[in-house]
Amino acid sequence: MIQKTFHAAVFVSLTILTQVGGVIYLCSILLISKWKRKYRWKRIVLFLSLYLLATLFLIPRVALIFGRQKIEQLSHIQYHNVLTALCNRNYVSKELHRVLIDISLQLQEHSPNIQLVYLDANFPFIDGFPLLPHLSHNDGKKIDLSFVYQDLDGNVTNDKPSNSGYGVFEYPQLREKNQTEQCKSQGNWQYDFTKYLTFGSADQLELNPETTKRLIKLLCKHPKTQKVFIEPHLKERWGLQSDKIRFQGCSAVRHDDHIHLQIN
Ligand SMILES: [Zn+2]
């Protein structure tokens, strides 16, 4: 009974984190089913080997058949944290992949060393399967992108202040709209929950508003873009006019630490 509960808990956790990890774990149990200490280690090694082989070689090919593409690592487009790729959280539709390539090349026309840095995207398979905690990242058409930062000497960099890419906020100033206060006062306790999910942060970086604004304008200008989420105070502070920039609602989390892009 304890065994079964343990296996079920591992299966669910791996499925939530990586989508395919749970199924690969089941395969390892079927291949090595004995519950003795020495077999347990063998099973862990087998699982890790199968998982890595699948993640690196098999899933990218199979996902293509189902219309999802692993985001290529290019000089102009990169993940922020390697766990995004290791957990298979870097898949998008073919259309969104083309949009990301377009935007990253346009960004480099003005800022040659600046990469389009992405955070959580989607899993490789099944429309409707959410990439938690982002409920809407479930069809290959959504992705989170990082703001652009500079070091304390004002040099624009591809580094980010948060290890996860989330949770280091650009707070509203005194006279700006404080959406977080408003949402939390309505009982939406989760609205700034990402502050607990930085996994470590660096304070030698500050936002570079010019390049971040340019990136958001490029996103809004792209004909395939349907919605861009950032917090209302940043839209106002940066004088952004596009009606594609929306407020995501209080039931989501705050968007003054990253940009959410959604295409048609
Ligand atoms: Zn998002």
C-alpha cells in the first residue's frame, strides 16, 4: 500500500512538472518492479537515463508530428533556466515558433547582443493539458518572456535578476495604479505568490526600460499577436498604447516581472 501511494505521488508530481516524466517513471517500474533497496537505485538510474534520452532525442521529434516544436537554442533566442528545457516546458506551436524567431531578429536589429529570453512555454503534447501553474499555457500558443535588464553601470545584459525568471517585480510608484493591492484586497491571495518562486535573486540588476519597451512594441506590432499581458502601471508608465496589451485578471498572478504573449 505504501509502495503504491509512493509511486502514485511520484507519478503525479512528475506529470505536473514535466508532462512525460510520469509515464517514463511507470515504464521504469514495469522494467524493474522489485522493491528492494538495490533495485530502487537501479530503477532511479534507469528512470533518469530513459527520461534524458526521451527529452533530448525522442520527444522533440514526436511532438513535431502533433504540431508542437521545441524552441531552438539560437544566438538570438534562449531559455533563461536550463530546467525549462529539462522539464519539457519549452514547446510551442509552429506558428508561435516563427513569431519568436521574427521578434528576436527584430530585437537584435536595434540591440545586437540582446537575446529574446523565454520562461515557461507549453508542454510537448495534448491541447488542453495545462503547464502548471499557468493554466492557460495549454495549446502551444502562449509563452512567458523576460524583461530586459542592465547592470549597475548601465550596460544592457541578457542576465535576469531572478533565477526562475519570476518573482522580482517592478513595483508601482506612488501615484501609479496598484493592481496588486486591489486584487489582494478582493481575496486573490495568489496574485503576488511568485515572490516565493525566484529560487534566488541578484540585486545588481535593474530594468532597462528602453529595450523592454521596444520588445513589447515589437510583440504588439506582430500581426499574429493576440494578447500581451503586463501590469497596468507599466503600460501607463511606458506610454504603451496598443489595445493588444491587456490586464490578465485578478485570478492570475501579477505581470510586472515578465511578459505573457499569446498568439491567434
Ligand atoms: Zn504566461
